[in-house]
Amino acid sequence: MENEGLQPPPLTLLDRYLGQGFTALYTTTVTVAGGQAAHGRASGVARSDDGNLILELRLPAALGGPGSGTNPEQLFAAGYAACFHGALSLLARRAGIDMTPATVAAQVSFGRDPVDGGYALVAEIRIRMPGVARPVAEELVRNTERLCPYAKLAREGMHSIVCVID
């Protein structure tokens, strides 16, 4: 079986970085083409550069689409929940806390933004840590909010966006 022997990442990922600028540890590219409707959100296909991700994108039924594929909000929620769970697990492992039964659920809502009249995302993270005392769980979550890049993105925005038109 391909996934036998999977291990969590090393605790050295928690070491503080003291460099002068951003240092990429991993980079991926996902390309979206518009599909039948020539609209990535409505009928697109998302493919990662390594071929491990190939998804049909569809407009959710709540927005007037068929809902027969995934959508950007689900992808963001999956990334946010996975990253938060990973950061939480690393911090808990360093503290000697078993996180095997822990779950992280990210609820992401797409809606209208009254500030600029456009659109916005709202995210809510729900963490379950059975068997972990509430004060300990609260401290772990506070520290995870500082460590998790998705939480940082949601709180502070992205540091750099570069658009290149080919």
C-alpha cells in the first residue's frame, strides 16, 4: 500500500525562522481552465503541477449551479482545516498531548461584502479535542492561530501577490 509508514512532519518545523526574507519551503502550482462554460468557477478543471490534484469545479446549487463538483470555498476550507489541524498537532506533540482523536472543521461562507459592495469570505474553525482539558486546549488553539499560515492569511491578508500575464 502506498501510504504505509506515513509519519507526521518533524518538530523542527516549529523552530523559529531568523532569516531576512521569505524562504519558500514548498511551492505548488494549480492551473484552472474554464471548461464548457469558459468560466473556471462554473465549469473549470483544476490540475496541480504534480498531477496529484485533478478536480472538476462547479458552481454550487446555492449560487444557481449544478453543484456536481467542488468549488473554491470547499478547497479553501479543506486547506484551512488541514493546515490548522497540522499546526495544532505539531504543537500538541511537542507538549506531549495525544491528538489522535482531534478534528478540525472549517466552515467557509461566500457572500456579499457591505464594506465595498463586492464579495467576501467568512471562515469559522471548530476544533474538537476529546480528553484535553479546556484550558490546555484553549492555549493550544491560541498558539496554533499564531503558527498556522492559513489563520495568519485570514487575519492579516497575503503579504505578496504577483500577477503575471503571459
